[in-house]
Amino acid sequence: MNPSVTIVIPVYNEEANLRPLFSRLAATMDAQAHTWEVVFTDDGSRDGSMDILRALYAERPDVVRVIEFERNAGQHMAIMAAFENARGETVVTIDADLQNPPEEIPKLLAAIDRGHDVVGSIRRNRQDVGWRVYASRLMNLVRERITGIRMTDQGCMLRAYRRGVVQQIVATGEQTTFIPALGQYFAANPAEVEVEHAARAAGESKYNLYRLVRLNFDLMTGFSLVPLQLFTIVGMAITGLSLLLVVYMLARRVIIGPEAEGLFTLFAILYFLVGVVITGLGLVGEYVGRIYQEVRRRPRFRIRSVLEKQE
Ligand code: UDP
Ligand code: MG
């Protein structure tokens, strides 16, 4: 019999968090009327995470399933793999580091029971380092503007999806994607609830600035062509302005005669324009690179082993 709820947890070097996470999760879910299972994806951890997951499976094979990746494929691919294998009518995603308290899951399930097909969440008193809170506020604003996807807090992974939405997400087969945005994209009747947020219980964030930038590019390029269109518009505006400048300089040549001043102004303008051009090239590259990745059709992730009790 399929469980009614599947909890999906991506795991990358989280050895110190897995036991406390699982005991809090099991306490919460065992107290619920819903039957449940948890699917952990070990995303190529290099610490003892996989050993702990094996032990958890040995202890509770009735509820624990584990997917082990060959190598690190990223949080969103780890969730994708678990989505492909989830059996529940409702699927809940949650981080492994206890930043999202498992005790909040019933709140999401209640919203699903009220008829919503995607339930997002908003972190109350977000507990992250200062610069990330501000950067993510900014990215939320930018995303809202350019992708038209409505979410208050894109970075909060404590979310619930009805099975139909999960199947549509899986069917996209996307390689570079952002799961909450896909969920919101397919949602017919989304809702949001406020949830508590805690500091990471142990270990450190798996996202450095570089990975965060990559992830946000996945989100922007995956859900909008506005960056490209903006670039065309900026290009046209600069062309128009330069034309005015040319006319002005020609007029000066005729009226005043030859001049050779303003060399550094010229350089300043030139450097600026070169910057604009390189940025534009890079931006086009962001799209082209992702198209290349998609058309090659290499597997998005490779599974080394699956631990689960046979039906
Ligand atoms: N994670 C993963 N693969 C990765 C990076 C992260 O499976 O390549 C998992 C990680 O173990 C955690 C969740 O994704 O369960 C969120 O990661 P983290 O807490 O480091 O992100 P942050 O909270 O700093 O945004
Ligand atoms: Mg975290």
C-alpha cells in the first residue's frame, strides 16, 4: 500500500544532523493520521552520511528509503531523484540540516487537506548570515519581476506538493532547474504558510557565493527570457545615444575645427561599452550553455544504489 505522505530529504555531508533529524521527523509523522515514508537522497556525501542512512534504513525499513548517488549532482537533482521514486499522494521537501523544523510539516499537510496543490512556506525570523538574507531578498524581488512566478520566499525548501504536480515536475526532465519555481509554475491552487526557521544544527552551508550565483542563474534563465530582452533594449538605447554623440561630435568638427581633447573620457565610455558587450556575451552563453546541457541528454544524475523494502 502506498503511504499518503512522502518526505523528501536531500543529503550532502550531513552526518551530524541525520539522527536528530530522523528522530524528530519520525516523532512528528508517527503522531499523524497519515501513513508516511521518507526518501533520503545521498548526493555524493564524502562524510559518514551514507553509513547513518544505512543504519536508519536497517532500523526502520517500514518508512525509510535511501537513494545513493554516484557523485554530487546538486540539491535540486537530489530532490528530482526522490520525486521520481516518491509513492505518496503528497510529497514534502525539507532540508537535512534542521533549519526547517520537521514539527512544521503538519501545517503544510493541513493546507494540502484544505485543497491546495502546492504549499510554499515563508521563513519567520530567518536564521542565516546577514549578507545572505539581504542577497536573497534582492533575488526574490528580481525573480518576481522577471519570471512572473509568485513566491514570497523562494529559498525556503520546506514545501508540499500534490502527486499530480510532482509528476509534472518529473516529466519536464530538466537538468538545470529550480524546484520550488517549477512547483509554483504547475500549481493550480497554491498557498503559503509561515514556518519557523533555525540556524543550521551542525556542519556548514553547502552553498558558497559561486554556487548561489549559479543557482540563481538557473532560476532566471529557466523561467524567463527577460534578461535577454533587457539586453537587446539596453543595446538599442546605447546605439541611439551613441548616434546622438556622433552627430554632436561632427557638428563640433565643422564649427570649432579639429580637437584632440577628451582622450580619457573616450576610454571611460569605451571601457563601459566593452563591459556591456562582455556581459551580454556571457548572458547569451548562460542560455546557450544550458541548451547544450539539455540537448546532450546525458543522465541528470547517476544512482549507485537504492535501499528500500520491496512491496
Ligand atoms: N544539498 C545537497 N546537495 C548539494 C548541496 C546541498 O543535497 O549539492 C542539501 C543539503 O544537505 C541540505 C540542503 O540541500 O539538506 C540545503 O543545503 P544547505 O543547508 O547547505 O543550504 P542553505 O540552507 O545554506 O541554503
Ligand atoms: Mg541550510
